[in-house]
Amino acid sequence: MISVGQAAAQPPATSVWTGLQIPVDFNNKWQWHNDAGYRTSGLSLSSYQYLFRTGARFFLSKETSAAAGVAFFLTRAGTEKADAGFGGEFRVWQELNHNTSAGKRFILQNRVRAEERWFDAVYNRPAYYAFRFRYRISGTVKLSEKWSAQLADEYMQQAVDGKFSFNQNRVTGTVFCQLAPGLSMQYGYMWILRPAVPQHVVMLTFQKNISLNGNNSIK
């Protein structure tokens, strides 16, 4: 019998995460969430992971939203075997967000997310299922009409084979630049604490907002 905990490959110690986010507003209550990403092995172009996440978001108020959807991941099975290939993961996710404003320049966000994760079998482990709970808190300050900065912390706990234990913790510092109306860029650094080895991540994400009704305000 193969132990999932022992057989699962560790992620690289350093990585570059690039992403594209395209939220689509149908009206002032409903939004179609879309994001895709490419993650490298080390500070290079060598691929470690591909992902696509999609879902629907409903705004309960201007401050609070609920969302749910699915996601697809392809992750390199291991670094010790050159032809290891990639293993697939299918996710179902649900989340709740709440924003609290303090003045005109500061926003505090709390996010709770649950994930049901199904992993395909690969050469060094069998297929398995995991449930993961995530809690993220972030503070964003508006520096100017064009620039913003954010500091965030996210804690994750995961259940596998009846054992619910610490999965990882992410500390992130990000700057946001408004390139044009509806188009922004995010650049930052993330430190991930894992049970076995920490990871350093450089992040670069572009976001394009699309409004189908010409009104982005949320009631």
C-alpha cells in the first residue's frame, strides 16, 4: 500500500506564478468568475502546474459575496523522474467574502473557502480524495488613483483518509497597478509554509473586468 502523504511530490522551493483573471459581470448581482494560471519549477520557464478555475458569484450586498464553482489542475508528478508527466486534479469549491472599509483608502477582506479535491493516480501514489478548508484575511490600502498595496495571510487545513491536519500557510505582499479602465496588473511575493519544506513564490497576474450591462456598481 502506498502512503499518500509520503508519496506526494513536494513542490519546488522557488516558483513563478503567472495568472489571468477575467471576471464577467452580467448585472449588479451576478458575476462569472474565471482565472487561469501557469506555475513554474524554479525561477525558469519549466512548467510545474497548470490551472483553470471557473464559477458563479452572487453579491448579497456591496460588501458581501458568495461563490461556487469547479477547477482543473495539472501538476508535475515528481522531480526525481524525468518522464513522470503530470497528474490531474478536479476541484469543487465554495467561498464567502466580506469586505470592510475603513475610510476611503483601506479595505479589510475576510474570505472563507472550502474545496473538495479529487486527485488522479500517478506513478508514485494512488488516486485519492481530500477536503481542504481555507481562511484568508487581507488588508488593501489605496496609494493613489493608479496604485494600491495589499498584505494577506491565508491558513489551510486539509483532511485526507480521516486525518484533518495543517496543510499550508501563505503570507503575501502585493502591489496593484491600474493600467487602463477595467485592466489591472498585480505583482507580488508569497512565502508558503508547508509541513515539509517552505516555498518562495514570485507572482504576476493580469485582470480584465468585463461588464455586459455597462454598470459595474453592486447594490
